[in-house]
Amino acid sequence: MATLPAPRRRSTTSVPGPYLEYLQARLLEAEAGLTAMSEKYERTKARFDRCYARRGITPDTDIINYINAKSMNPELKFWYAKVEHFQREVAAYGAVLTGLDAARRMLADAGYRVSDDPR
């Protein structure tokens, strides 16, 4: 006669507090970095727009040359890449914290608990 495997025990471990604090700190750092990089990008773009507006190149008057000039500007590319980096960090840390919170709430609710009995 075949023996049945022992029933699995439900894991009751929780996420360590220091790890949550680390994630929250990293999220705050990413948000601060995003704000700083967005401000730098906006200042750089405003300077770029003023410079090209003096030449008569604006999105309203000459969109093709404006887009070409904007795509060729290394400073704009640099700051925009920084903005995108911090956007990804904010999204990643926010998603982890949201997921951990959702899992904690689901496991705390008795209706979502998985029974130890496999049937």
C-alpha cells in the first residue's frame, strides 16, 4: 500500500521589519531622485526651448526641426534618461511594497487561508 506524503505546513513567516524599512527608505530616495531629475530636465528643456525659439524653431512653427534638434541634444537625453531611471525605481519599489501589503492582508483574512487538509 502506498504511503501518503505528510501534509504540508502552512508557512507563517512574515516579511522582516528591517526589510520593509529598507524598501520604504529606497522608495523615498527614488521619489526624491525623481523629483530632482525632473526639475533638472525641465530647466534644461526650458533653456533649450528658449535657445531654439530665438532661431524661430518651436513645436508650433517648425515641428520637424524642433524634434530633430531635441533628439540631437545630448544634455536633454542625459537628464531624460535619469528621469526614466528614477521612474522605474519608484515603480519597482512601490510595486514590491504594494504586493507585500496585499499578501499580508490576504493571509490575515481567514477567508483566504489555504487549508492544511489537501482535500
